[in-house]
Amino acid sequence: MPVVTPAQYRTMLEKAQEGKYAFGAFNVTSTETANAVLLGLKTAKADGIIQVSTGGAEFMSGLGVKEMAKGAIALAQYVHYMAQHYEVNVALHTDHCHPKYLDTFVLPLIAETERRRAAGQGNLFNAHMFDGSELPLDENIKRSVELLTRCAKSEIVLEVETGVVGGEEDGHDTSGTPKDKLYTTPEDMVAVHKALGPIGPYLLAATFGNVHGVYKPGNVVLKPEILKEGQEAIAKACGGARTRLVFHGGSGSSLEEIHATLDYGVVKMNVDTDTQYAFTRAIAHHMFKNYDGVLKVDGEVGDKKAYDPRPYMKKAEQSMADRVIRTCQDLRSAGRTLGTIA
């Protein structure tokens, strides 16, 4: 099916919230990793999200260009074409965009969608993420309001973040963040909803101890009940309203923790570390198993069938697709594709 329209994406989010399941949002950096997500979603019979970060987009543009907006546009165009050949619904997102990258990442992508709409074409991306968590809350909300006001005119969903997701991603290191900053307060969630709710659809990445990367058991203390408390505060302050939440840094989380967040309003969970490992693990296995074939050792000629990238990239695609399937099962979205959405 084609990448979903804005109205179809709103329906996806509504159904997930009602059904207490979530869409996996899988970060990709290449056509191969995008293919892996599409294959995994198709096999799982699950709708989902393909997502690109600032670093992933720059990588996608190649060493000769190294421009994140151009890489994101190229990737989105590829997904728009290939998604038509899969029987699931796919949305396109961008991941964390910190304030310093707005002018070179999200704003050019919003402008590209505005250009497309003026020409009678559909949106390029369904949603963009502004991560203003490094700013004071008032400034974070102010910038988010400005962005959502512009996004809403083109039916683009804006994802925002309060609190800080720990760890490191794309060179943005928050591992030294004080622990109290890793937990969003109910007051923060209410302030965000009051400011953004009247403008248009938005997603909130509220933090509850989650971190980027993967850690040994016991090193990360998640408190999903923070999401429950925040939803209750929003409902009390805003006439029974609930917001749609995003789970960042989900790699390595227990199934019990994941399911708790779904019950509290998470409709999207970002996945990157686990799928990166699955993709690379298959390649590493091929290289170790075929060492004498992939290298011309001691003057030998190697084995072209072993060093041809296609065989091991197919293995990597399947391995990553298998991890996508597992995520869909964990998020209760497997077997729940909405099919053709009106």
C-alpha cells in the first residue's frame, strides 16, 4: 500500500490508542534497512513506521553529499515507491531533531512537503520530531507551538519531548544527565497538552527513566507509572483528555514494562539499537564463516560468491526483519493491520 495519507495516519493513531497497542518506529539508514522493515511488517501483518534520524539521513546522502535533509528526502521517496508493493500501512517519521539541527533537517523537510502540497502532491513525511528537551520547559513549549502551528497547516503530526532520554544517539550524549531529569513530571505533561492540544495532532515522548542504547539488566530503572500519573493529571486538568505517548529508548526493555506503557497510552515505540545489532550480527556471522572466501588470504583469489555483497546483505535483511516481527508481537500490533483505510 502507499505510504499513508495524513487522515489515514490519524486513524492509525486513534485505533492504536483505543486498542492499547503501539506501532514500532524503526530507524533506518539505507534502502536495505528500509526493505528489512517493510519485510518484517508484511510478515507480521502489522502496520508500522519507518523513521530516519539526523545522522541516519546524513549517512543516507552519501560521503559525497553529507546533507541530512537531502538524505531524508531520498529515503522517503524510496519508501513511498516500495511501500506500494507491501500489504500493510506504513508511515514516515523523522527522529530526534535538536534545536541546532532545525534549519538543516526538519525545516527543509516541512518546506518540501509544503512545496509538494502546493503542486497537488501528498505529504513527504507524516510526522517530524522536535527534541527541545535540552531547553527550559517554557522555551521548549514555545518552540514546539511555533512548529506545530506550521505543521498543522500541512497535516503533519509533531512529536515533542519533555524530560531527557539518557544515553547516546547520533553523537548526542546525555549519559551525564542528573537522574531526576530522566523523569517527566505530570505538571510538564499537562503544560504540553494545554499548549499543543488545541493546535493539532501531536505525540509526546515523555520520559520515565528510558535511555538510548542497550544496557545489562538492572542498569536502567524504568517507571512506567509516571505515564499513568501524567495521563491522570491531563484528564483532570483538561476535561478527561488523554495524550498519545511515545516510548524512546525501548531496546532491552522487558515485555512487562512494554505492556505497561501500552496500557498508559503509548502508541509508538522507537527501535534502533536492537535492529542495528540484528542486521550487523548476520553480516558478522557470514564474514567469520567465510573468512577465506571474503578475503584474498596468502595470495589466493578468495571466493566471489562469498564477497559479493548480495548474499550477506540478504541475510542481514532477513535477520533485521525477524527482529521487526518480534517488536510487533511485543507491541501487540502483529496481525492487526488496518488494511485499506478510508
